[in-house]
Amino acid sequence: MKSSIVQGIIYQQPLTNEDLGSPSENIASAPVGYPIPTLSDSSTCAQDVANLLALNTNLIRSYAIDPAQERSQCMASLAEANIYVLVDLTAPGYTIDGRNPQWNEGLYNRYTAVIDAMQEFNNTFGFLVGDDIAGSPHEISAFIRAAVRDMKDYIASKGYRNIPVGYAASDNGSSLGIAQYLACGDPSTAVDFLGINNREWCKFDDYDTSGYSAMTSAYSRYPVPTFLAAYGCLSSESGLTEDFSEIAYIYDSNMTTIMSGGLFYGFFSTNESARYGLITTDGHKNLNASNSSWFDSYEYSMARVPSTPFGSSHFSPFPTSCPADAVTSLPPNPVLPPDPVRAASNTTSPRDPQKPGSPPHSSHLSHAIIAGIAVGCILGTSFLVMSSCLVIYRKRRRTAHAEAWSKAELPANGVDKEARGLGPHMLDGTAIAEVEGTQRMLEVEGRSTALEMEGGSTEIFEAPADLSALPELMATE
């Protein structure tokens, strides 16, 4: 089976200090527009496309875009060169903050604005809801998956083509657990693909010392397509390897049977250091752009990678279930934070988005219970009238008649208990399930956390459903 492979590069123009923001300050009010010119300057883009073609590129990744800017000409130039675009929905300061995870309306609006801006282009490869979010897996995982859920739902609700949604994780032990959590279970909330960041291949490293061997083994049975979302070297001591020796391993069959290529970090010199980019510039407009000392070496290495058709055929089959030894303490079917937009218009109390799985406040009653109370009031009034009559005409039998009537007309179920003045917190789970359904019953029974496996279960998770709509990473023969 011959595979279609990502031959990509990170394409993000350098950010100035005024571009950067603080998650704690901006996360709740993320604006739709953002001053980042990536993919919006047609003249610069035409120049860059020529270089990207020379580097044997079929996919670029942008960490942040301004959805308000026009980019039709640039996307058309890339499409003519058969280059696809992977877009992060985030921006500096506008992402899920691992220190204080939230999934709110501000972030929702930022993410959907990017989707609206990019969905019209056929060479939009997919969207990333986050990149290596630092923090406790047990605190951030449900928020990442909630973002995946809501973006997939948004794409479907708008009638857009089925553009895949994924996440980029760091290559470390805790991220492997998050990766399994994000891919297994309900496909409507699971990632369609996973990117892995590994920028640890520096000078004098090899397949083993760089961690590539362990990484390949760890993801050997991952149920959705994987590729390197960013590779290179971020060591403060080494910088890029002079010969890009990792490329030979990334595109060797030992890796491509598991990981479908990768994206090099990166095309531009960044504001971190000039040692990581292939093109040096004088700012956003790429003034005085020139090839860095690494350009020729990278071009030579990529020229030896055979090109394959990209984004036009179907996937190879993937495992139908997650392997048993991949089960972690993260559950396959989490109680996710609510859709922030739907929650804002809901008359019932939403769950606390900072505490996934917390039950609704008991002061808000469902329509069924309210109806039950109304019926109870009517019955109660009738009871009083009848009792008054019985007092006048049959005083001695009043109590007996009242009790007999109560037993005959008021069966002990959740609605009637509510009518008798018992609060929702006093109702048993089964009665509530009869009124509001299984989901409410589960909440009352104590599933108040989304991130704990019950009883140490080793259940094999179901894998995501058909992923044929994703621009394929693996082609048929």
C-alpha cells in the first residue's frame, strides 16, 4: 500500500511584540480580527509559493491568521501549486489556557470566525483547536475535546464541506494519554487527525537519541491519521542540523507506515532566533527576504523525498478499535463542558465550564417537573374542596376518605413527589430518569467528574468512524 505523505513546512510570518497577548487578559473576549498578515499579502505569497515549490512542499501550517483579512489570491496561488493549508484556530493569547482552562463564547467566536474565513477554499486541509496546551491532562482534556465537538458541530450546522478537525500534541508521556482520550469513543467529539510536535532532533542526534523510535512505537496503533505537526530542533545550544538528517528517517518506510510525514519548523526566521528559519525577512512584508544558510541543505534533503499525490484519494483502513493497552485513566465518553453559545441561550442552568461534569443547579426545574407541580396544585385544590364537603356531611370519615383518595390518585413517582413539596435533591435517580432521561440520572448518580475512570476499567474503546472526508494522508495503490 503506497501512502500519500505530508511534505510540509510551518508558514507563519514573524510576530512583533505588539502582536502578542496574555491568555489571562484576552481569553474571555477574543476578537474576531487579529493583526496577523499570514496568507493575506498576494505579492509576498506569490514569492513564497515559488520557494515552497522548490522545497517540494504539499502542505503548509499557519499558527494564526486574521480572519477579517482577504486571502483569496494567496489561497488560489497555493492551490495552483497543489499546496494545502492547515490552520490553527487559535492566536497568541487566544487559546485554551492550561493554567486556567476555559471554553467560553469568546474563544468560540474566534474559532468559528477562522472557520468561516477558510472553509470556502478547497485547499484548506483542516483545523487545529490547540497546540501543545500545557497543564494537567485531567484538567485540560475535556476542554480540548469540547472545542473539537463544537467546531465539528458548527461545520456541519453551516453546511460546510466536512473539513477535518484535530489537535497538535507534544511528544511526551502525558500527551500520549491525552491523544488516546481525544481519538477514542464518540466520533462526533473525537479528533479526525493528530499532529505531534517533536523538535528534538538536533546536532549529533539519531533515530534513537532523538526519541523518534519511541514515538513511532507509541503511536503504532493509533486509530486516526498522525503526522509530525512540527519537527526540527529548538535546542538553545545546537540550532538546526546542517544536513537535516532527520528527513531521511521521517520519510523512511519504517516511519511512514505509522506517521504520514511532517511539517518542518519553519519557513521564516522567528522572533525567537534567526537560527530556525529558511527565509530571513525584515518584518511582515518580507522586505529584503533572502534564503538563510539552511535553505539549500533543506532543499537538497527534500528533493530526495519522492512526491506522492496529496488530498485526492481515500485513506487506507485504520484499526477499528483502540488497543486494550492504550486504556488510560481518561474516560472514552467524557461529560464535556457545554457549548458556550447554546448555554447562553438556554433557560436551564448550564454546567460550570471550569468544572466538567458538575450537575445543574437544583433551583432550575425542567418543563416536565414544572408541569407536574401545576398538576399537583390542581389536584391539591380539588382535594381541599372535597375535604370541605366531607367535613360538613361526613365528618367522621373525612380522614379515611382523604387517605384513600391520595393513595388512588397520587402514585409515588418523581413528579408527584415534586408536587408534594420535595426538592429535586431528594428525588432518587430512577425517578428523575423517568422525567428527564438517562443523562440527568447519570448526573444525580454521581458522575460529577469527566476525568476519572470508574473502577479502573480496561474496556476497549471504539474508534472514530469513517474519515474518508479528510484530505487523505494515505492513498490507495
